[in-house]
Amino acid sequence: MNRQFRFNKKLIDALPPHPEDAKSKESEYSDTEVAGLRIIVSRRGRKYFLFRYSFDGAKRSMKLGDYPQMEVADARHRALDCRRQVATGTDPQAAAAAAAASQLTLRRFVIDDYLPHAYATKRSAKDDEGRMRNILPEFGDLQLSQISSHAIQQFHDRLRVQKCAATANRHLALLKRCFNLAIIWGKLDGANPVRGIRMHQENNQRQRYLSGGELRSFLTALDEEPNRPLADALRFLLMTGARRNEALMARWDSIDLDKGQWFLPNTKSGKSRFILLNDGAIELLRQCGRPAGHVYVFPGKNVGEPICNPYKGFKRVLKRAGIRDLRIHDLRHSFASLAINNGATLYEVQHLLGHADSKTSQRYAHMASDNLRKASAQVSAVIAQARPQAESVA
């Protein structure tokens, strides 16, 4: 068939699919009425209108619409409009992209662009998706260009009151990242509306950990917990100082009981590391054993999956132990306090917990100071014993 003809419905409907054995992927036909207007036909018979043009000495093309959803008359009208833009020095493709970006809502950007990118590049993508449940009801239906710095500041301040400074700051950082990517990807012109908004000062680093009496009550409650995989997971957290998700996602193929070590391929810092297993952790793992077909050390209710929600069971244990105001993450703090109270240095705690920065371990400095005070008191006692007793005055 002739590759150039005056487009009409009858002739376009009669166009055959592109040959399967052809080197090219599509067939292209030109309209004799409007220069640059094309109809493209794929191997499966899909057809769409294309406009070819030259701009600043470079050949370019842009899709106009699918056929038959877009009729021939509409395609010609759109192609003529593009030709007028080229004649006046405007790139029609860039103009179309700018027009589309100006109508883009935050919800559409998050769903179509940000979250797919986050899941491909971030370990914390699921956390971002959770935070979006707070952000999208506020800004989701607004166009990116309509979201103001003032509105974001009010949202940031409101989260600070309703939740806490750290939560508000994480939401602000996520919004800032979204707008930065929208600008980089050509979805938004202008400055980032989050720029200039200051983070709230955070002062929520808890020093909560299990005391001596609480520790005994907690361990007794674990022994009485009917959900054994959950009880074992909580005991393992206390014995290793691992993070919650690290323990829950622990796999048998990453644990070497003979060498007493546990390999973590991905940590919060993005680096891999080994955790040295103490005797209690090794004994616990040996008691758990590895049931046939189980990949995860602490299996959940569904076969082949780990424990996904430990909070209900954790609350049961706390209620049985008579303990209040304790989080699962505080088991990690408890491990650190037990290590320091038994002579470990802050340097050793840093490596036991896998802190990338020694500043993170400074929260336990007051415990280390208590040990230093004890050590200094022992020196004082030795000196006092070595000092000759003063002769009594008659």
C-alpha cells in the first residue's frame, strides 16, 4: 500500500498490522493534506497519530493520540496547531509537557512517579507510602504549582502539635524530596515550596530500658506467652540489640551457629554487617530449630512468611509483666544498658548496635559515666587502704 495518502477513516481502518518478520517495529504512513502528520501501525494492529517536525535544527516527533479515539479531523487540527507553534519559535512538545505539568496533582505524581521510584531505590519506601496517608488528604488534589510554602508550614506545625517534632520533620523531608524530584523530572517549574521551611527541634530520644525488676518480669512473661515464635523473637531482640525488622526478617541461611554470627546483608545505613551472637542467642536459636520448609527464623501465621505484626503479642507480654510505657525498640536500648552496666565501652556498644556514627551511641554516655565513677571509687578505696593510719593523738 502507498505510504502517502489523504487520511480518512476507511483507508486507515484498512491498514494491516506491521509484518511480524520486519526489522522495524512499526509501519508509518503520511497524510498528504497536513505536512508532518503521520499514522503509526504496530505489529498488533494498534494505530496512533504522530506529528513529525524540526525545531532548532533537530528532528523531533510527538504523539497526538490513539486512533480511533482521536478522529482524523481532530488529528489534523492538532497537527496544524503544532505547526503554528513551530513557526512562532515554540517547541510544541515542550509546550505540551509544560501544560500537562501545570495540571499535575500531587496525588497523581506520588502514585505514578514518586512511589515507583521509591520502591526501586529505597528500603524505607513502605514508610514513605505510610506517611503519604497523612499528606495526600491535605494536598493530594492540589496541582503541584498550587501548593504554597505557607500551606506546607501550617501542615508542618499542625503535625508537630498532633504528633511530635520527629514525625513532623519526616513528613516535611518527604514533601521536600517529592518536589525536588518533580523539578528534576520536568514536572514542575519554579522553586521548591518546601525550601526555607525549618525542621522542628527534636527532643524525643527516649532513655527507656528495662530495669532489674522489670527485666525479670518481662522474661517471665515471655515464658508464659503462647505464641512461641513471637516470644522467641522478642527474647532475640533483647539478647542481640538488633532492630525490630532485622530480627523479624532474619533468615536461617544468614545465621552460622557454629561461628556464632549472623549476617545482615542490608541494614538501616544501607551497609551489610555481622552480628556476633552471644551464648544466650545461640541457645535460643538451637531450641527454635529449623522446621522443614521454613526460611525465616521467626515464622508468621502464613507459611513461608515472617511475623509481620508483633505489636499485639508485645502488648500481651507487657500486660502480663505489669510493665507500661515500653516500646519494642526499647529492647535495643535495654541491650545497650545491660552491656554498659557490665563493663562495655561506648566504642564497643557502637559496634554491637551497628551505629554508623559514634554520636548515636552518646545517649548511653551517662551509663558509662556511672561505670567510670565506680572505677574511680575503687581506685580511691585502694589508695585509702594503702595509706598509713594516722597515729592517734594522746
